[in-house]
Amino acid sequence: MESLHTHDALILVDIQNDFLPGGPLGVAGSDAIIPILSEYVRRFHERGLPIFLTRDWHPRNHCSFQQQGGPWPPHCLAGSQGALPPDHFPVPPSAVIIYKGIDRDQDAYSGFQGTALHRHLHALGTRRLFIGGLATDYCVLNTVKDALVLGYAVYVLTDAIKAVNVRPDDGERAEQEMIRLGAVPIRLEDVTR
């Protein structure tokens, strides 16, 4: 069991309509993690602990889009409904939104890349990060890797992540890599209120 402490923060990666089933880059089964993520949010909010949400916020001609030679269909266009979280995923007003992928010529899988996330966490004295969201094998993986390099203790919310799985085992491989690098796998039942 792991109890929450003053220097903990919750980071939810890319919970956006375009990554949910029915979206142009919908991750299969990703809607199933929304209630679990909502419970993590509730627990952190009740304790007055910081909550961060990363969001892809792409310009129309972003380099990751297939029309520009990238691997993905257009998704999470800045200001679009697809770039917003689903209505059934309310977040407290105190949550900090971190916009990434805003530079047309640079992809950003990590919530730390080209953002102020580390500065926010550092200013708060954060030492441990609890990270979940979408997708395990891309933005969650890269956010966790950067967090570990920056010296944070990282817990991966294994019940609140889903993978794209371009290749069938990508998500499983990503989880193994995060653990190998030092992240601790954790589930909701392991986190005491």
C-alpha cells in the first residue's frame, strides 16, 4: 500500500476526445479507464495535492500528421472539441493544463517536452509523480522516461493506461521498459486515501 504525501502530484496524460473510441486516433478500450482516472483525481483533490493534465494542442499543419509526412491522422487540433476531455471526465478548477505539441515542426510525446511542467513541479517541491492516461506506448512512456531522468520518483497507474498497440505487444513492452527504468507499477487499490 502507498499513502499519498505532501510532495506528490498526479499527471494525467492526454485524456482527450480524439484519443477515445470514435476519435480519429481512438485507443481501443480507453473509455474504460475514465472512471478509474476520475477516482485518482478525486483522491488527489481531496488531499489538496496538485493535478496536472497534459493535452496535445496541435496546429492544423503539425509535423506528426500524415499530410505533413508524419505517422498519424490529424488529431487534437488546438481549440477543437477533439482536443478537449470528454464531458464525463470533470476535472477540478485547480488542475493545471499543460499544452504540448504546439510547435508545428516538433512532435512532443512527453508532457515535459517544450512545456513548463517541470518548472511547475519544481516550484511546488514535488518529489513523486503518479502518471496515467493515454497512450501507454507513446505519451505515457515518454512522460515517465523524462520524469525519471529529471529525478522524480514515478508511479505508473497500470489500471489507468491504455496502449495504441501499432504492434500487438507495444503497450506491454512500454510497461516493462518503464519498470526497468525505475518506475513503480501501482493500481488504485494500492493507493490509500
